[in-house]
Amino acid sequence: MDLGTVMLMLAVGSFLFGLLLSIFKFNNNRPEEIPYWIAAKILQAVGSLLLYYEADSVALLTILADILILAGCAYEIWAVRILMGHSVKPGSHISTAVAIILASLVSIFMEYPFRNGYIFLLQSILYFLPGLFLLGKSYG
């Protein structure tokens, strides 16, 4: 299985999960909403779809895809924090967006194997953080 197929599968899966969350949000019998989670899945889906079309080169589209995927990861962190009963500070949106954009732009200056490893490292950190939140404090 090539990288393009994996990216397409991730895009479709994220779109479907975002659609499912949207259905739960607008269910008239029992509406449920977890802030940031729908946006997280849509951002990740669009980023994965962009990588599907531009998986082999370092172009503006690839940088935009990386930014969208990392922003989606940040939104998932915020969704987990809200599920745990914590809040997300309003100023964190802007500072997180600026940090993600700057971190992604740094990858422009990297060679091929290091660039992919760097982006993977950033994604891994953002996927690791919710685990720390979940394992750090349990509320019974």
C-alpha cells in the first residue's frame, strides 16, 4: 500500500467521523456536542486529502496540509481537555495557530527524509499530549 492510499483512507475516515459527530450534534432527541472535535476531524480530513494529491513533493500545498493536520491535532487536544472537565483559554487559539504555522514553515528548509520525520515528530507530540491528560488526572 502506497502513501497516497493511506492518506486517502485517513481523509475518508476523518470525514466520516466528522459527519457522525455532526449527526450527533444535531440530533433532535438528544443533542450531544463536544466542542472542537468536529472541527478537528474536518481539519485533519482536508489536510490528509491535500497530502493525497501532493504526497511526493514539498510544495505550498504540502505545507498547508501539514498545518491543517497539526491544527486538527491541537483541536483534538482541546476536545479531550473539555471532556475531562477543563477549559481552553481563549488566547491559546491564536498562540497555538502561530506556533503550528511557524513549526510547519521550518520544514521548508529540510531535506526529504528529515522533513517527513520532523512533521511526524510534531504529530506524535500532539497525539501524545491527550494521553498525558487522560493518564495524569482521573476524576473517578
